[in-house]
Amino acid sequence: MDLLKTKEKLVEEALKELNELHEGLIQTAEMKMHSGAIDDESIMQGSFGSGDSGMEDMSKETAALKMQEADQVKEDIKVYEQYKFEKPHEVIEPLALVKTNKGNFFITKRPLNKIKVDGELYFMIAPTAPIFGAMEGKKKGDSFSFNGNEFKIEELA
């Protein structure tokens, strides 16, 4: 199969996962925003006395952090939605599809679950992954070592 078509399928699957992650972060943030007040009422009736227990502040802080993360995921989603599948990458860099003698990799914006496309498994790794550091900038036909293993780059898109 054409590697750019494979890459398109990988991006579709990545988008599904990212959209689920985004929705989960939004739901968690909303729950945290509302749970602080409920927790405070329970605490006020308990041994803590006044409503200034800090629980609401912690919930709001957690909610704000979840919203920030949701915003970052939304930015990643936009990158994938706008990606053009016109030509293959010539070097290994973010959004490159890499097939080696020891496994297949898609360089994503953030680590995602492995994806199987047309019977082949692809590891969805982020630029922060240690193996990316070993392969970054390499071209088709190049080799690299990682964790005592020799990888040969067979295809690149």
C-alpha cells in the first residue's frame, strides 16, 4: 500500500484518540470545577469549620490545569486536521512515518496508543521519546542504534 495512504489512516486513528482525550479532559475539568463546592459543603459540616478549607481552590486549580492540557490537545488536533499528504518526508522529523527492519513508527505530537493499519503495527511516538533522538534526521537506508538494537530505515513517508 502507498505509504502516504497508510499515513492518512494513521492520522485518522490518531485524531479519534486525540478527540477522545480532549473530551475526557474537558469533562474532568468541568467535574473538578463543580466538585470543589460539593466537597466544601461536606467539609464545612465536618470538623474543618469554615468554608475556607482550600478544597475548592485545589479543585479549581486542577480544573484549570486540565483545561490547559485540553487546549494543548486541541492544538495538536488542528495540526493533524490541516496536515497535507502531498509528499513523503525525506528525513525523520515530527509527522514522519518510519518503517524499519524492527518496527514501524509514526512521529506524533504526543505519545499515543499503538495503531494497527492493514495488518501492520505502528508505534505512535512523540519527539520526546528517547528512540526519536536516535533516529531524528536520518534518511531512508540509514541505520541507528537504540537500546543495543540496530535499526535500518527501510521506508520513510
